[in-house]
Amino acid sequence: MTNTPTLTVYSDGCRLCQDAVARLRKAAEGSGQQVHEQAMAQVDAKTVEALGIRATPAVAFEHGVLSVGCPSEEDARLLVRRAEIDRAILSHAIPGSDAVQRFASGRTNGDATARALASEFYAFCNEFPLFLAAAISHVRDEKARILLVSNLYEEHGDLQLERMHPALFRKFVRGLGIEAANLQTYHEGDPGVEAARLVTQLCREGPAHRALATLYAIELLFAPCCDMIIKGLKHLHLAPETIYFWELHSGADVEHAEQLRTALFTACTTPEQWRDAVALASDVSLMFYELFDFITRAAFSTTRGELEVYEAVKRLCADSPSVGKYPVGYKDAAYYFGINAGAPDRWFLRAFCDTDRHSLVTRFPVGRARMLAPGFEVTAAPDVFGRSRVYFGSTKDLERLRTLVVDAYELEVKRVETGTLDEVEAHW
């Protein structure tokens, strides 16, 4: 996150402007947020026009005006809360991804990226109305609930099957020449499927403030993400109905985000719930950013470096008694190089070799991975890709990671044969 002021009050120095600054600063006390007063005399006409300032005091955040006039004490509190949670979410704004920017500007294999969007985002889009329905089940405030029901009604195409949002996404899929039926079987471990699984869990488990924080983060990020996707798709000269799903959400999700924010503010009745909501929204927004960042790295081909990693891993696992039944294979994807045990969905390592810092993602928790990879940097991996990430310099380092590699392979064999890791993890 940046250190710039969270909220800016554009002021002409009048009493009303001074009262607005005072109320916002009082509301921000103890929150860690800042309120900055900006004299209008020091603001150029271009900035005034870009922000849409028409009167003072104008309270602005990021690149737009949130309110005009002196807020009440309650409105000031809500403005500070909005800036706090939006700041946490927008620190992971998807347009900031270099991969997304390259796709939007037409500097990548746009067709490959579009097909990756179709296959990888299918599960998430298909499940979204169910995320919303699950979240609604936790909301007891009637005014908040009716806002979400309105959102759910729109997701269902105003009760017209052909206009349901998943149906519109299937038009996008078919417009790329892909049979939607081929995407209806979800494969465990695929990032889009894992993202859907995570959001399903959060929305079903609740309580209300956690379910709503999850969906608010997604909705706030999705509209500007769609703007970038539309720019990239236009380089492919697709039919209007093919990109309509993205055009609809570039505008609709702004309103949906406002509905979810209102419901979220109502659901957070204690400071502890609010802090939990902000932290969770930040985590979910990072997951969503990572998902689109990797999907848009779709102009790919299997590189020599990836094949060298595969051959090294295959050699390290050669002595395992399970190799005959579960041979080591690989699956190249738009966003990672998967190494599997016998079938593409039985991955035990995911290699990332497209940067100077190569890494392996594993199913091990971070603590276990650190024990198996002494001397190597180990961090948590995004939930949609695995559990831990081990950084290495070159394929020569993989010999020093023999224990990690072989244990990861044996762990996946155990998971395939038993359907669970509970017994194994109990001993970690």
C-alpha cells in the first residue's frame, strides 16, 4: 500500500469545508487512515475535470469524488471505512498486472489468452450466483438483504435464462470456438476451480461480514479488470455477442460493489468484525489478482528451461517404487508448468520459470516445505496455486531439493490412492 493520504477534502477554505475536514479527521482517529485538505486554488483545471469536482467541500479517494458537502458524523465514519477497505483491496488492482497490460495492448498472443480466460474462469463465473446466494443466507438485516437479492436477480438475467450471466459467459466460450460442455467437468487443482472452491467455502461458512467482504473485494476489482479484458479482446475482432459478458460487467459491477459495501457496513457491528473484514478482503483481492495475472500469461510455449526442470524432477523420482504405476509427466499451462504423477490433474509440483527467480509450488504447508528445503527461500503460495513456494536459481539447485521433490511426488501418490492427506499431515 502507498503512504499517500487515504481521503482528500478539496476545500475553498469556507466554514463548511473546515467542518468537513474536522469530522473526517475525528472519524479517522485510531484507524490509521489519513485525511488531507487540498486547497482548490492549488488544483489545476485538468485535475478538477478528471475528478469530477463540481462543488466544495468534495471528498475524494483514489481517482474520484465520493461525496460533496459536509458529511454527518455517521457519513464521515462510513467514508473513512470505505477508504480503508478500498485501499486494502485496490493495492491488488488487476490493471496493475504487467501481463494484463500486455494483453490489453495487444502485445501477446491474444487468442491463447482469450482461450485461457474461457477455460480457467468458467468455473468461477458459473458458481458466482451460488456464492451470492450463500452470502445472502447469512444476512439478517432486511434492507441489506434486499440489496443483495436485487444483485442476485440481475445475475439470473432478470429471470430470463438466456440472459443469466453464466449463459452470457458461455456465449463468450462458444464465440472462441470452444464447446462449453467440455468445460463443465472441473479439475481439482486448476487455479480457476480452486478460486471458486475457496470463495464457495467463505460464503457458505460465513458469518455475514466475512461472506460480504469476500464478494465486495471481487466486485470492486472486477469492473476495471473487465475494462482491460475488453481492450485485449478487441484486438481479436470478435463478434459483439462474444464479448458482451465483459462489457456488461465493466459497468454492472460498480453498482453491485456499492450494494455489497452497504450490506457489509451493516453487517460489521463490532471493531473486531471490521478488522476481520478488511484483512479478508485484502487476502481475497490478492487471490483474484493472482488468478488474472496468471491467466493472462497465455502467450506461452514450453521452454527449454521448463523441460530441463521436468527432466531433473523425473530423474530424482526415478527410484520411487510408484513410478511404474504413476509415471512422472507434465502439463504446460498459460500460467505455470505442472509436473504430475500419472495424470495432468495429479500435480505434485508447479514450476514457474518465466522470471529470473525460478520457483516450485508444492502442496506442503510452508513449515513442512522449509524443513524439506533447508537453505532455500520458502514463502506461502496463493491458495489457488498451492500451499508453499520454494525459490531456486537454476536446475543445478534441484539436486539439493531432492528430498522435497521426492516427498512431494510420494505425497501425491498417497493422496491419489487414499483420497485424503489427513493421515500424512497428522505426522507433520
